Amino acid sequence: MLLELRVKDFGIIEEINWSPGSGLNVITGETGAGKSLVIDAVEALLAGNVRGEAVRHGAAEARLEGVFSLPEDESFTPLRELLAQNGLAGDEELLVINGEFRRQGRRLFRVNRQAVPRGLLQQIGRFLIDIHGQSEHLSLLNIDYHLDFLDAYARTLELRRGFTARARQLAQAEQELKALAEQENDLARREEFLRFQIDEIRQAELREEEEAELERERAILASAEKLKAASYEAYRAIYGDESSLSAAPALDRLNEAVLEVKKVAELDASLRPPLEFLEETISGLTEVAREIRAYSDRQEYDPRQLEAIELRLEGIRSLKRKYGQTVTEILDYLAKAEKELEGLSHSVEKRAQLEERRHHLKEEMGGIAFELSRARGEAAEKLMAQVKKELQDLNMSQVEFEVAVTREPAPEGILFPDGECYAFTKEGADRVEFMAATNPGEPLKPLAKIASTGEISRFMLALKGALAEADSIPVLIFDEIDIGVGGRSGEIVGRKLWTLGRNRQVICVTHLPQIAAFADAHYNVHKETAGRRTLSIIQTLQGDSQMGELAVMLGGPQRTEASLRNARELVRKAGAWKEARGGEFRSQRGY
């Protein structure tokens, strides 16, 4: 509820600090005294709509502040979430909104001491207050709220949340499908390219040490003639040959040495080990000579083999330029490419899974939307009947009211059990709009198309009365709801306003004493002159002061004993009615 309203330099208000109570708050006073300025200040604070001329003459700016209570109640959860999302969660039980409006047009809004843009201020305001009267209607004229009202009235919010959850899942699945479709051509090209790379590397049949082996083999083949000549010369030096004209080969000289050492060893046994070593050396050197001769015989220059090695090495170098600096890196690239290709091949499977999920979700949504539509249709009939009764009570039986629940066929929408496909939003397949005709013979029109008059304010009162349990907005303001209303109808309006005040805070500006008599808290707005300035003052009325105000409203500025008696009778009668009805509402009080 609104705990406190502070207004400074707004219109003819110099400064007021107003603390409305719970239940029905009535504001009365002479025409032009500034009653509606209080309501305008509330609306300006929550909608941010203030023109420069609204700043009090002689002041540079107007300042407004509203302090609201936020009880621990499920109906306030969306507002608490909105505040938390924007970093505005302050005192858990209080919400403070400030507005500064300069004459030059600059505006500054704060929520819980944090500056906020006007759009966010208006979002917050829609959760707090609904204003009906000569100015703007904040919710019932906005078609975006009509479905919310009907679902709350039909008690289908839980079913709707189930639909919304699936709608979000469907949107995610369709987004993923769209992304896959957009990537489809790129994926096909990528898949083809990966297959080419994998085939190229696989066909090369690379081995980790192959390149080093090839380099060695190439070096040997390129020097085959030199190797052949050098190894043969080494063989000749060890073993000799028939054509050799050089010094005796090593084996001949060693054999000579063995003969001489043998002679010595026969006389001195201490030379037997050296003799044995020489004999073993001759045997080993003979074997070495044979191996060197065989190596020399094998060395033949083979240009074809050398060319084959060069081609193989060039192939490896080409792969290294594309896929890595070493054979190991090329093989690592091959493993990664194979893994990526496997992932790409799964995209077809993923698409099939997503399409199946989309189909399943749309089937579920069709069933839920059908149930929602059925429940909404039944609730719409009950709501229309209840509003009609409320209108009859308010002497407005000529006003027609209809809840239009429509659906739009769409081939790509969700399928209902009856075989029809309909377009849908996250709330279901229904479009809900409140329609009305205030005069017989006129066609039904959207509420926003109807002129903002006292008659329409009473129509809104009837609608609010019918939606009392479903409407979670905690503060209702009715500005001059009594235009064109007589005393008998005024009493009925007063009863309905008081009834609305049992589970929310109601603020009403009125000229009718029959309405004012039902007030839980009564305030008078009047003008006072200070020097050359006219000021608007708000005053709490209780006891005799309240009776005096009602007497003036009944009999004119000159209070008489008769008008005072009539005032007391109005309050007594209203009190008796409230007492009789009070037991029904005591368990519902609390804001």
C-alpha cells in the first residue's frame, strides 16, 4: 500500500506529507481546491508524465516521493523480481520512489535511491497503482493486461506457466534448428574439405622416423661412387688384391708378426697371450675385410631409387607446409580432423533429434493451449455475468460488456485436438480483449476507445469488483467517480469501493457524501491564502470535523443542525452496513 506521499512545489501545492490509511481513503473538498492534484502527483510519480507548467509558480522544480509497503506476499513476487533484476532491491518491506521535475523539462527518477529510466519507472508503477478517472487508466485499458486478469480470474496461471515453459523450450529448439540450417552449406563444404585432408594424410602412410631414414638413404645414394671407392681402398689396405702395387696389406704384415712372435713364445711362454690376441685380431680383421668388400660391392648409383626418395621427401614436405612442422604434428592434425568430421556427421542426427523435440513440444503445447482456451472461455462467460450484475447494482444496466477470446489460424502454429492449427505466444493461443458499449445500440469497442468519463470510471469499478480476487494491483485510485451519479447510486458506489478496500488500498476523490460516509479514512483538500499565494492543504477529518464536512457536502457551505443530523445518519447507516459485512472480510485484511 501507499504509506506516505510527499509533494513539494507541485501545482498550487507548496508542500504536503500525506499518509493514507488502509481500506477506503476518501478525499473531498470544493471544486478547484486541488483534490485531483494529489492524484496527479501520484500519477506523475509513477508514470513520469509532468509538464513544466505543473511546477509551482516561483519554484525551480517539483519534488515528489512515495513510500510503499511490500509485504511478503506471492502477488508481489513479479515486482520483487523486477527490482532485483535491475539492482533496486533495498529494504525488503519498503519501496521508495522519488521524482524531481524541473521547469526546463529535466526529470530525474530514483527507486530505492538508485536513478532509473522513465520506462523502468512505469513498469514498476504498473505493479503498484491503478488510476481510474479523468486521467489515464493504467491497466484495464491496456490490452496486454487483459489476458493476465482473465487467467487470474480463471485460476489458470499454473497451467499457463506450464505452456510458457514449453514455449521457451520450443523457441530454443527452433533457434538451434535455424542455426543448423544457416550453417548447412558451410558444414557441407567443411565436411568435404576435411575428407580431402584426411584422405591426403592417410594415403601418405606416414611413420614417425621415416623422414630421418629417407634423409640418410638419400645421402648414401647421392655419394654411392665415393663410398664404393673409399670402402674398396679400405679393403685393399686390410686384405690386398692381385693388382695391388702398394705396400703389403695389413693382414700380410700381421701374419708375419704372428710367425715371429710364435718363435719367441716357444722359448718364453709369457708371450703366449699377445700371440693369442694377434691370432684373434687376424681372424676379426679378415671378417671386417670381407664386410667392407661386400659393402663396396653393394654400392651402386641408382638414379631411379634416388628420384623415388626425393619424391617421397617432397611429399612429406608438402604435408608439413599444410598440416604441421613435423610428421608428429601432421599425425596430430589427422586425429583432430577425424574427430571434427565425426562431429559434423552427428549434425544430421542432431537435426533429427531437434525436429523430433519440436514436434513433441508442439503436440504438448497444443493440448495445454486447448485446455487453456476451454477454461478461459468458461471463465469469460462467468466474468461477463458477474460484471453485468455489478453494473446493474451501479444503475448501469445499459452498459454492455464482453470478454472477446479469439484465436488466429496459422498452418505453422500449434495443433489443437480438434485438428485446427493456431498461432501462439508464450501465453497460449488466445487473444483476450475486454470490450464495452456504454450506450444502447452502440457497437462494442475496446475499453481504450471509450471516453474517459465518470461513467467509465464506474464501469471500471464494476469490472474491478468482479475481478477483485484476481487483480493483484494493491492500490486503486478513482478520481471523481461520482460524475452524473445521484444519492441512491452513490451509496451503492460507496459500498463497492469499501468492499474493494477489504483486500487492497482504495483512494477515491468524490463530491458525494453518500460515498464519503463509507470511508475508512477521510481527508479534506482546501485552499488557503498566505500573503499573495494560494496554497492547497490536505487535512485528516475525524469525528466532528468529518461530520461537518459531510454536512457541507449535503446542505451547502452553511451548516445546519438538519444537515449535521443527515450527515450522522449517513455515517451510522454506512457503519451498520459495514459492520454487517465486516465479518466476511476480516480474514482478508492485510496489504
